[in-house]
Amino acid sequence: MSIATVNTAFCDIYWEQTFVSNVTKSLIEIRQLSSSKDTTVIDCALVCLNSISCLTAIFNSLINTCQMFNVRSNRSGQILPSLINIATIVMHKDSSYSYSPINSNDISFVVWNVSAGQDSYIASSGFDIGKYYYTSNPSFLFDGKTSTGLCSYGYCNATYYDPICGINTGVYVTARYGSFVLNGFSIATGSWGSSRDPLVITIEGSNQSESSLILGSSWTLTYNGTSGLDNYPGKSAFGTKQMIENNTLEFSSYRILVVKNRGSPTCSEIGEIELLSH
């Protein structure tokens, strides 16, 4: 994903990038929230940190622009009405552009002993059967860093090596911003070794409530096939982007499960998952 930076006298504006909070700056996140019904919706979110002078943005859907304004807030955080336009970004609709609606702030759970259409068993951290490596976290799969990730033991433990280790493990995640059409995905390898790479996966979608997501009946199969890692890209690296053609189903939650690994590992390891939508 390409990133362009616009420098102003007030801060840096990063296009197509979700920010990590920084108390020294005020930053604008321009997040494209597109769906199959409307691919031009833009959410211009204000991040105002330790400063009464910030930037905000307003999207004009008629002319497809996002206008930047210098604003001031009072001590309670309310934006004062004085607006001074300082920049305008023009966005061109491009059906080939994909973005990931999921990040590490979305709710996610590690599961094991489950295949597509079946009920989930929630995994916990540790070194035994039904566990994932104790320093891992499901949110690491969506944090934008291939150097973190998740190692799930599944039917094995940290000292046992077998092709079955890590099989039928995975994660499900719910998007804060609501449902979206899954048009593709990218999966990154972990930081340990190629034998842990998932080669075949399934992806399912659901619009059920969080309490119902452990039920296999809540899920609809969206994808069953290669993870894009058939050709080893190296450690902590993305494989080939996989596109899901002609999919029109919108789901707010997605479940990604490992069907087959590359070798005989102790666990199935994924460095990062990007779920992509146009």
C-alpha cells in the first residue's frame, strides 16, 4: 500500500495510514470506508493530542475532496467554530485500490480444534495443547507489523513436532466500523521458520453477535484455498495477495482457519493478516 505525506506548518498528514498516537503531534487520519453500495464514503477523523490547535477534515462527496482545516478546541475538548482552510486533498475513485478495514483495536479471539462450519474452541496463552505462545496476542495479527504475529499449537505442545501441529487453529475478528465485502487478503510469514507457514486456509464471514460467534452455524464460507505462501517469501514477509472474485457478501466478522502447514512444526505461525476490501 503506497503512502504519501503532505507536510504543512501544523503537522504531517499521512495518506492511507492508521496512526499510532503521539503526544507531540496532532494528526489527521483519512480512512476510506467503502462498501459494495458506496465506494466513495470517506471518514475524516480528528486526532487532537495535548494541543488546543489541531487539524480536522471535511469530506465533500460531490466533488470527491477532503478539505483540511486548522481549528481550535477549548479545555473540554470541544471544537470551536473558527475554521481556516489550509489544504485540500483530491481523491480519485479507483476500483483496483484495496484497503484493510481491520486493525489491532478490533475485537479478536484465537480458536483451535475447529474447521469451517464447526463450533469454535477459544484458545489461551501457554505452551500446551489448545494454547498459543504466551507472549502472543490475537491483535498482533492485525497490528500492521509482520515482526509480531501468533504461534498456535493446536493439537500439540511447544516440544512436539508433527504436520498436525497448528492445524485447525485460527482467529476470528470483528470490525469496529461494521460490515464490509472481502475482496482479497494477504498473509505474512512468522519470524521463526518456514515449516510453520500455513499453506491452505479457509475464511468465513458472519454478522452474528459476539456471543454467537463460537457457533459454526453463525459462519458462511467465503474462501477455501491457498494462503498465498506457496512460494516462501522469507521470514516476516507477505506472500502473494489473493483476490476473491465476484464476492458481494458483507460481513462484520471474519474467521480465518489453518487447514495445512508447510512442514512439521510445533505450531502454525502467522506474522500478519490483511483482509482487503475495495
